[in-house]
Amino acid sequence: MAENYLPVVTGVAVVGDHLLRLLFSDGTVGDVDFSAERWPGVLAPLRDPAYFAQVSVDHEAGTIAWPNGLDLAPEPLYEQAHAHPLAAA
């Protein structure tokens, strides 16, 4: 595995308001809590829990995205998921 290898998001599940469970290509599974985010500017639609729940995996970018084309960088998602890991079922 290359030293600069970054696992990509391969799965996402909404497990609460602004709480996502992410699966990464290296097998890491962890929850990422966005409840404290303010979502300024172009991120404002994510304040609505119903819209936030429309998240999906953008397999081309290796991250999560929403219907309006908004996506989030995978690096901080991986860091947060890795900090709050879950055992794979």
C-alpha cells in the first residue's frame, strides 16, 4: 500500500439527524457527527435534516455528496470515522 494512500468512502448510512455511518475502502467503519456544524453559505441546505439525509456515495470522487452537487473532502471524514470506529458486523 502506498504511503500516501487515502481510503475512499464506499458506503454511507444515515443513523441520526446529522449523524452518518461511513464505510471506507480499507474496512474502517465509523460514525461522523455533523450536529455541531453551522453550514454557512453554499452549505446551508445541509442544515435541514431531511435534505442532509439525502446523502449518497460519490464513487468517482470517493466521498459523500448531496443532490445539489455538494460534496465533502474525504480526508477529514476518514479522520473522524477513524477516531470513532465501529466493529464491522
